[in-house]
Amino acid sequence: ININGTLLDLSTPKVMGILNITPDSFYDGGKFNSDKKILNQVDKMISQGADMIDIGGYSSRPNAKEVNIDEEIKRVLPAIELIKNKFNDIIISIDTFRSEVAKKAINTGASIINDISAGDLDPEMFNCVAELKVPYIMMHMQGDSKNMQVNPKYEDVNSDIISFFEQKVKYINTKGFKKIIIDPGFGFGKTIEHNYEILKNLKRFKELNLPILVGLSRKSMIYNLLETSAEKALNGTSIANTISLLNGAKILRVHDVKQAVECIRIYIIHQKI
């Protein structure tokens, strides 16, 4: 993937560290509420091996409070500027479904757009992406954050999501845009059974010939199954990440960079021997 003229080689899986500039994210909401805390966390993730940092100012957890566009911009732009001033070489991804936020973030120093709605929540997003020509992560979500976990249903969860991506990719390709990464959207409009069905069959998504990102970190599909909490779901996350690597994932989006890097190192040696 070409990022601002630099090639990111995905033949070796990469780690995307999560930085939520939100008060209400399900695991780390409110933790990074000052310049010092933001820089300390980014420094920690980079030193542990993060290849990129994903910054979000709008919590997408089920039933999260709506954040107006001005507030989202006010949260993420200063953080991007702060990080780029201190860590100029780090790749920053902006986690937003709003084209206006995406455009301002890219102009401030971000270089990837990570959209949980694959353009469904903002009809201008695909035009924005085609204009900016930066890599675009499109995630599958059934419904929105208010209703996505209210009885989600599929004919066949994997076939339905692959078909969704095929249509989205075909449409965005008509705009001359091809720098796409796909994310099946674990936990976004899926039951626990749907989530593990996707994880088991992640190899099927390779037929799209696009890099696969997975965001499993400390999610309810892990901690509910293990009858624990997000705070105690790190071991389960590492296991789920390892399964995803064995099934074709190229980017792990995580809260805990060190452990994800270790998963990748073990996966690489496993593939070589």
C-alpha cells in the first residue's frame, strides 16, 4: 500500500495502535485527555512496535452518545498535530465516518482514512477518498451504533459481507480509486456466533484480493465468551489475533501493541519453518 509515496509492505503483518480521544470508548474512554498522556501513549505504542496509530474522536460502541461534527474535529485535529510534531514519521489513521472530518484530518497530517460505515453514513465519503487518494479502510457494519446489536441477521454472514464488499469496491473503483483495505467489522451488527463464524472463515475474504484488517481487541465477543471484562481480555485477544493471522489478516488493530507484535513474531517463524 502506497502511503504518501512510501510503500507499506504488507507481506509481513502490521500493527495499528488504537488511540481514542473520547470520554466514552468501551475500554479506554477518557484515559488520554491531555497532551502529555496522548504523547506518552503514542511514544509507548511506537516503542513497542506499532506501525501506525489510529486516532478516533467518536465512540462507535453500541449505544454510544452522538458527537456533533464540531466536537469530533475539536478532539482529533489537535491530537494529530501534536503527534506529528513529536513523531513526524509515524503513520496516522483517522477513524471517522464523516468526510469533512476525514479531509481536515488528512490535511493536518493523517494519511489513512478508517471508516466504520464503508461510506454508508456519509454519501460524500467515497468522493472524498477518491479526491484525497489516501488508503481507505472500509469496514462492514449492519445498522448503526444505536441499533446494530438489536437482533442482527444474515442469510450467510461471510457470504453476505463479502458481497457487501464486492459492491462497495466495484463502486469506488469507478471513481478511479483502488487503495482499499477491508475490515469485516467484528462486533458491529453481529452476534457472538456471527463473530466466530467470520473468524473461522476469514480466509474466504482473501478472494477479494485486498488486505484484511481485524479489530478484535478486548471486544465483547472475547470477554463475554470468557465471562470476564474488557480489562481482563488481553489473553483472549492475543489468541483471537493469532487465529486471524493464520487465516490471512494483514493488520491487527489493537489497544495492546507489545502483545500483538509478539503474536506476529511467532506467526512469522511458524510460517517460515
